[in-house]
Amino acid sequence: MESLVHSKEKLYFGMSIVFSLLVYVLLIVSMVGILYIYIVLGMLMGLVFMVYSLVALRETVFLCLNDSFRKSTELRLNWR
């Protein structure tokens, strides 16, 4: 039975284990990276949604606040 086994089989087995472990480590690192990207993009989308859903401060909504702001900064605001 020993004659059927190649003389470098132990070397090939060790190389295949090292290669498999390397592939698994790269796969896990890439999955964690992709998950991290999805989390960051989700947080950015939530932030954009929060900013665009805020109430716009127009001249007709808060008259006193708008007048005091214009007087204090002496700027002409270009509201829609």
C-alpha cells in the first residue's frame, strides 16, 4: 500500500492546508469589510434622510425669529 502513496504527499498536504487557511482568512476579512461598508453606508443614508426631513425655516413660518436673525446678521437671506 505504501507504494501507492507519492513520496511528497505530506508536503502537498501541508501546502493545501496553508492555502485553504489563507483562502478562508481572506474570505472572512472581505466579508467583514463588506459588512462594515454596508453599516457605514446605512448610517450615511440615515443621516441624509434626517437632514432632508427637517423643517425648513422660511420667512412665513417663524416671522419673529426670521426678523431678529436678519437684524443681527445684517444679511439678506435668499429663501424660496
